[in-house]
Amino acid sequence: FVDPKLGVPQIRTLHEDANLLVEYVTLPAESGLSARALYFSPRGGTVAGAIIAIPPATQNPAEFAGVAEGTKPAAWLKVLLARDVAVAIPITIARSDDHPICVQAGGKDRRRVLWRAGYIVGRTLVTLEAEQAMLLHKFLSGRAELAGKPVAIMGQAEGGMTALYAGALDETLAGVASIDYF
């Protein structure tokens, strides 16, 4: 395992008002890996810390946060933002079979195809997603509003597995929570 070195972040503002900032961030690493995430930051007060929230493989970040079209904001996200906690939701590989390679692989979903290929090339999917979480941690820790503030990680289902691995690799995280992984 190699500690990923964060390159220059690319940030695009999706929404900003007096109460909330939403950004789409791309975080390149020197290794060629990049992490992408939705970043939600409360406005109007002092940010108390941040959570990296990893969605289950069955949901994309917008669905997990409840900001996809036709959904309501997720209760967990509203609670954290109300308590002045910023939230970063990484974009991970979804468990979908809508890619041509999935058909060639006999109907296997994207995660399964990449999981198997990861062993061949020596970089498993969970390792790549844990590295993405570590890049997000470095990004969050470097933001002015979060300087010196705690950053923790949580994940649900397969996202919980990724959170556990990232927590084992990055001992500077303030905490780790795994929901419905076991």
C-alpha cells in the first residue's frame, strides 16, 4: 500500500446559498488515481468537522444523499448539516450491469467484473475505494473551514466495508462507522 499524494483539486460549485454549499470535487493523485465526490458544507456558522459518507453499492451519491431528482434529502444528511458537519460522498462503482462488458461477462454487474479484474492486476476495488477515501480526507483536512477539525468516515453496506478498510489504513481519521456491512 502506498499513501496517495493529493494533486491540485478541481472544484465546481453546484449550489450555494446562505445555508448550504454543494460542490463537485475531483481529486487527482500523483499515482494517476482520482477521487470524485459531492461535498456538502453548512453555511452561516462554524463548521464543526466533516464526515466522509460512503454509499452502498446499490446507490449513487445523489440517491444516497436524497438529492437525485424526485427524492427528498436524506434525514441523516439533514441532521449532520444542521449540526454544522460537512459531508463528502465519494463517487464509487455502482452495482449495475448497464455496461457492454457486463454483458460479455455473462450478466455480471460492474463491481463484480472490476472486483475480479482487480485481483489480476493487483489492485482490488476496495483498495482503490479506500485510497479515494484517503484522498478525500486529505482534501477535507486542507480546507480552511476544516483546519484542525475532526474528519471521520462512515459507510453503509459495501460502503461500510470500504470505511473499515480506510479507517485501518488511515489512523488519523477521528472515527469509523460501518452500517449494515456484517
